[in-house]
Amino acid sequence: MVASQENSTPMVDVKNVTLRFNTVEAVKNVSFHVARGKVLGLVGSDGAGKSTLLRLIATMIKPTLGEIYIDGLSVLSEKQKIKNIIGYMPQRFGLYQDLTVEENMDFFMDVFDIPRKERKTRKHKYLGFSNLLPFTDRLAGNLSGGMKQKLGLACVLVHEPQVLILDEPTNGVDPVSRHEFWEILGSMQKEGMTILVSTAYLDEGEKCDTVGLMHSSVLLDMASPSVLRGSFKTLEEAIIERIKDADGELANDTFHF
């Protein structure tokens, strides 16, 4: 699926990115990079800027300041090329509720212009990963929440992107389906895919190679789960404490004279 050869260029490179909506800064001077074949998990409080940052990387919106590169391509000047190598699944993915599982897959294969000779193989592969092969004739609207999310992921994967961008894909999903969803992501990573995912579940953060902590539009920290956890018993305790510290730091920055 994805080229496995080593390349020193980061697959995702975010440089001093800021996004302003009038006087509100939704993302403030964020910089980081993600190596090829790695999983980055974005965690943080609601409204921290995680979804906005992922939309910027997915070329859905343009930054006010800064640059973003995907596989060396600029999101500002090479957007069309980037669309061919990324898969983006927002919080509310656009499945067609009145189409069956198979019809939804067929629709997205049409959108991505997948060659006819490859469609059966890809459909079997990604519906198989998602445990949806027994349900190909079921309407998407009649699927459980977890099954809908797995179908959404299968539809995003049909064009076999090099970078997968997921915005809280397991929010509200039952524990078994969450586990199955992450098993799929693990399989994709083994094939060389680079994955960026925001999550409200810190046990999912533990599954990532790197965790980025966002709060109040700022990227507070980025490190492996073990480093971010430090001496705390859990990642949750460490992150809560880091956010408490940051609120003081951010307040001091705001009212500094």
C-alpha cells in the first residue's frame, strides 16, 4: 500500500502555524513533525484546537500564518496533489444512510476513481478488516455506532492513502468497537501508513508513538506516552497536571505587563 523505503523527510511537517478567526486564535504558533509510518495522537480539553489543527493538515482550511507540508508538498500551493495521498475522516463522516454498506463502498470508489479491476480486492480487504463483510446488504442507517465508524474508515481507506487523518473517530463508540477500530489502525501502520488521530480517550493515546497535548489553542507538549506520563501513575494524571500548570502560565502570559 505505502512505500516502505526510508526517507528523512517528515511525512507531516507543521511549521509555526496560526489560524485566526477575526480576533480569536484557534491555533497558536504550532510546530511539529511526524515521521513516516508513525502514529500521532492529539489529546486535550474540548475546544483546545485539535479538530481545527487536523482540518488545517487535511487542507480543509488555510492557515493565517505558517506552513504545512505533507510528504514535502505544501498545503497552500499543492493542495490537489496532497488530496491524493491523504484520507480524512471528520467527527461526522458523510455516510449515506439510505445506501447499503456495499453501496457506500462503491460510491467512495467512484469518488476516488478506483480502477474496476481493483475494486473487489479492496472492498474485501477493508470490509474484512472492519468485520463488515457479513453486513454488505445492510443499510448504513441501520448499523450500530461502532459499525458506522468502521464503515467510514473503510470508505476513507479505499484509495489507500499514505496519511490517515482521523478526528475523534471513536467518540461515543462502545469499548469492543473501539478496540477493533484500533486493531485496524495497527494493521494500517504495519503497512507503512502515517496516522494522525485526535482522541478523547487517553488509553488510546497510550497506543500512539507520540502524543501531542493541546490546550487553549496551544501545543503544550509532544512526546512519547511514557515520557509524557513521567512519574505519574497514568497518562490522565500527567495531562491534568500539565493543563493546570499551563493555565497558570497562560494567565501570566495574558496579564504580563
